[in-house]
Amino acid sequence: MFSSMEIALKVAGATFNPIQLNLIRFFIGALVLLPFANKALNADQRKLGKDDWYLFFLTGFLCVIVSMSLFQLAVVATKASTVAVLFSCNPVFALIFAFIILRERLGRANLIAVVISILGLIVIIDPLHLTRPVGIILGVLAAVTFGFYSIVSRYGSKKMGLNGIVMTCYTFIAGTIELFLLSLITHIPVIADYLGSVPSLKTFKDLPILQNITIGSLPMLLYLGVCVTGGGFAFYFLAMENSNVSTASLVFFIKPGLAPILAAILIGEKVTVLTIIGIMIILLGSVVTFVGNRVKEETIIPKN
């Protein structure tokens, strides 16, 4: 499901404003996750308080408004397959932020994986022959900010005693509320005139909310909201609960290889030789991370 995200967004982006699409898919995604989140809260006999919502509005801002808006704009600006590979490196940036902010030790395997993945990114970006620099820059920024969001979310959830699916669901809800309010603000005449007068900001003028939603566009919106956003995250956390973190994180290891293949088959995107080499390098880095995490988990949790 995650591997088809950029392709679905690319197709839907021809009809919808990128920020509007972000708002719709996270609203639907939040509704999909809500029953799972409330079930988890009831099982823990936990009620959400004011401090919890402060955290949700912070993570909602980082995830939905900052990272995913950059991601959506990147999909519009460059190839879906390229954005998919770039975004799959977000766990690498999360490792770096965990080291800088949380002072978590960066193990040998993780350090090697960071170096390998960054090398793969450089190969894909091909800085000497950049043809679509804006899309690539936006894609890298989306991955970096999502990595930062992941660390803030993990730190906050541990501090507040919230599990992953509750944290994600209410992050989506808070982020959707914030994005909805920001969309309304862009309709204020003074702000709309200013946004319209700056060429690079015209996309954000009078942001649509319900426009272009028709019977014909509904299947794509439901796929994006229910399957890609809600379903993708729900299965991710269910995998984590029924196995372990390293197994669940396989999603980001499979995505760089699968997404370009799907993009080539479904929307006819051409995958360059350099992109293939970069994907192979990033997959190698992912394997190093996976093996390192496996060894770490087996060391912490002794076998019976």
C-alpha cells in the first residue's frame, strides 16, 4: 500500500490541489485509524488530556502540514518513483536525529547504513546533471522532516504513555484540523492577494477544500485515504504489535525497490540506470539496518 502512495498521489494531483489532497487523505486516514486508536485507549483505561493534545498538535504540524505537504509538492514537481525512493530514506534521518536530540547511541550497523543510504541518495539525485532540482529538494526535505517528526513522536509517545497507533491517529486528526484552518485563512482577501502576487506561492492562494470531489474522483480519494494512508499505517502498527520493530520497518526497505516498478507499469515512468544503481545502494543500506536491528533485538531479548 505504501509503495503505491506516490503513484496514486501523482494521478490524483492532476485533479486536486496538492494541499487539498493532503487534507482529504489525512482526514479519511484518521477516520480509518480512529476505531483502532480508541480500542487501544480503552484497553489501557487511558483518557486523553490537555497535554496529550498539545503533543498531537505539534506532531500534526510536523507530519501533516510540513513533511507531507513538502512530500505532496515533490510528487507534483518530479517523478513519483524518485520521490518514493527519496522518502524511503526517512529512517536514516530519524537515526541521525535520535543521535543528536535523544543522545541515542548510533551503532556500527546503523552508522554504516547511514553512509550507504546517503551515497545512494547522491547517486539518484546526480548533482552534476540535475534536471528537476525543485522536486528532488522537496523530496529530500520531506524525508528529513518526517525523520524529525518520527523522533518527536516517539519521544512524546513514550513520555505520555501512548502507543503508536493512538499517536498516529490523533496526530492525523490534529494535523487535519490545523491544515483545515490554514486553508480557510488563505481565503481572507488580504492574504489571498499576497499569495497570488508571489509566483512561488500561487499554489497556496484560496486553497480548495471540497472542490472537484465527484463520484468519478471518489474511488481514488478513498484509495488514498482508506488504503494508502489509513490502511498502510494500520497494517504497519499491527505488524509491529505482532512481531517487532525491525520486521515492521521492512515496509521502508521494500518500498524503494517496489515503487519504481509500479510507477513504470502503472503510469509509464522511465527508470534511469543511475536511479536503479541508487536504489540498489539504498536497499543495501536497508539490509545493513535490518540485520543490525535483528542482532540488537536478539541480544536484548534472549531466546527461551
